[in-house]
Amino acid sequence: MLLTLQSAVEDVKDSPAKEVGKVAHIAAHGSLMGARGNSGVILSQIFRGFAKHVQGKAELSPRELAEALEEAADAAYRAVLKPTEGTILTVAREAARAAVQAAEADAASPSSVIAAAAKGAKAAVEKTPTQLAILREAGVVDAGGFGLQIMLDGMLRTFEADAPVAEIKIAVPVAQKALALPEEGWGYCTEFILQGKELDVDRIREDIAAMGNSVLVVGEPELVKVHVHTDEPARVISYASGLGSVAKLNVGDMSRQHQLILEESSHEAAAPNGSAQPPAQRSPDRTNGVGLVAVTAGDGLVNIFRGLGVDAIVEGGQTMNPSTQDMLLAVETLPYDEAILLPNNRNVILAAREVGKLTAKNVHVLETGTIPEGIEAVVAFNPERDAADNLESMREAADRVQTIEVTHAVRDTRSNGLRVKKGDVIALINDKLKHAGHDYGEVVRDALQDLGPDAYELVTVFTGEDTTAEDGEQLAASIRESFPSLEVELQTGGQQHYPFILAVG
């Protein structure tokens, strides 16, 4: 709600308009563009209903102000597919009713109307736990309704400097702060702006409703705001992309967010003297506010990247390139506003470049072309440096490592003057086919000799999904025997298609 209100305020501040009708219209548009979450979208519709009612007016009488608040509440109700009492909708309606009653008084003034609205909102907020079992069980009031009450109090304070600030104190036992997570989870909160021509808002609302719940689809034929809780955010985004241009996309993993709250609550409950302990399994707090996302596949490689501090993994790679949407969803789950994305495969780079265009977060694509480049880059990441400094050092680290990928030819071919028969063992050096032979040891020795082993110190061998431990040990022993100056490490990668991937540095 704060982000929604800030968006409206920024647009109003940038406009020279003074007439209430024009200001309300600007605020309505700004709130729609910045709307986040269920309550934020509903708030944007409150602004919209108010703006439509005061269109063309330079100023408002107390009665006109009350009627505009009433229309604002009605507009919010109309925007929701299945209105629920005990939410911001109820608070908006009760605030408007109180405002209309106050406007009928002979001595009515704008401040008395707003004061009545704020008082009505406060009373409605306090009743919300009696209307919704989920609030009663958690020992809280409705957050959206309370937010609206605070805004009305803020309006009142512009007229009366000594008006009291909204305050509601509800005792919330630690153990009841978070409700049990349903077995099926809560899915992804998916929000975006859809821009197009002659958009059918009602039809879009109906189609989106079939893909999830908590659906809010509002706007005009040229601009539609969508909010939905769904297990298939990619499906929703794909549908919308077929209708127009998707902007300000935000996807949040609600089940993961809820789990973090549960973990935090349990740590708070167990902490001595009321001191809070950091939640378990949370992404490491970083002073630079930059998250890491990496594309990789194979249980071993996934564990390696996670162990190095990567916040989100997108499973994919050779022959299974992830989509832009896959990477976007990973970026959106980060608890940071800035992210460094490592594609770790040259075929993934183009899709990765599109992610930053679809999110409000600041996304930097470090164009790593291989898994070893990605690992070296992550090792160079410093959580105390900003993104720009990290990108420079990470790029330098990635450029220093050489990659040898070992696999089998799937057909007869000729490349770089090299004739290869189907089934041959082949080695690619930095994605270029360089050597072929009949066994792993022979081909790897040729590839290392090609690189010039004297320039390097360490070879890390990542074994593939179908590679036996014995095969891995044999290759490592062969490298040590042929190049005694090189240190050799053996790691389980679990990658498909490549029995061995070697990082040489």
C-alpha cells in the first residue's frame, strides 16, 4: 500500500495541476501504475472511483467530498471478483457512510467530513477480527483496512495539526503470528501492468480467474492492472503477453515468504531476553543489497553454487535452456532490489538479457558462458561491495578460468579441421571443438596440453550424472601423472550430457 500511495504522490508532485478533479485523476493513474498487492490494487480503485466522481471540479463542498468517498468505496467493491467483508473494502464503505452522515450536518466542513471518515474507518478496522476467522485466529486486524485508516488520519492532519494519529494495539502472541501453511502451498503473488489497445477488462478478469485466486483485474481498454495468486505464474504472464505489453512485473513466492516468517517467529520465541535470532535458511544478509541468481543443472553443481552463496538457482543448461520467465521468477523471489544473473551457458545469455526489461528490480547479467566461469565469478563476489565493483571483479575472475567440456559425438562431423566420428570422445575448450579420441584420458591430456599447463595451477574435475566414481578417479590420476605440476580436485557435478567438465585456472 505504501508503494501504491508513493506512486500516486510522486505523480501529483510532478504536476502543476491545482484543480481537485485534475489532481485526483493524476493520483488515480499513478496509484494504478504503482499498485502492489491485493490492498494496493484495491486502493488504486478507491483513488479511481474518487477521481471519476470529481472529474471536472475545481474544488469540493463537504457533501461532494462525502459523495466522492462513497463512490470510491463502491468502485473498490465493483473491482473485486468476490468481495470479502472484514477487509479494506468494509473499512472503505464504513468510512464513506460516516462521511455522508457528517456532510448532512449544518456546520459540515471538509475537515469534519474527513474526521468522520477516519473515525468510521477506525471503528470498522477494530471489528475486522470478528468478520474474518483468519484474522481472529492470528490475533490481528486487517492490514489493508488499517492502512486506509492511517491515510484518512493523514488527510485529517492536513486540516488539523493536533489531530490524533491512528493507533491500534493488538496483543499478538508470537506463536500465532503466522498461520499454518496449506499442504498445497500458497503459490505466487503475480502482478503486472498490461498495456494494449481495446483490451477487454471483463474477459481478461474472467480468464485470469481461471488460473488462480485473489484475482484483481482493473483498468481501462489501454491499461490494465492484474493481481492474482497462482501456482502457474508463467502461464499467466504468457497469456497476458499475447494481449499486449507486460510491464512492472512482480512475482513473489508466498509459500517461501510464509516459511521465512514461521522460521523467524520460532527463533524469536526461542531467543533469550526477547532478542531475535536470524531466521534459518534465509539468504545471507548483505550490506550491498545485491542477490545472486545462477543457471545450472545437476545436484552436485546446484549444491556447489548454493554453498558459495547463490540465492536462487534456475535449473537448466545444455539442451534444456531455461526461459526468460524462469529466470525472471528466480529474480523476483530475491529479498533484494538488485541482482546479478549468471546464465553459465552461451545459449542462455540472450534470454537472460530480457529479464531486466520485465522487472522493477535492477538486474545485471554477467555473461558467463560455462559452468566453471560461473563458479569462479561467484567465488569473487564480495557481499560488502556494490554491484558495479562486484561485476568488474567477477568478470575478471570468470575470464581467468578455462573450460574443458568432455562428451561424446552424436554424429560424424568436421570442425576446425578436426574429423570426428559418431561415438568419439570429444573435448571442447571454451565451447569450441578442439580434440577427439577414443578415451577420456587421451582427449583430456590433449586438451590440457593445448592450453599450456605450465600457465595454470589447479584443475577441478566435475563428474557427470552417469560417470562412475572409478571413472572420475582414473581421469584424475591420469592428469596427475601427465602433469605433475597441476593440482587436481575431483567434485561431483551431476550434470547431464557431459561425463566431465574441467575448470582450469
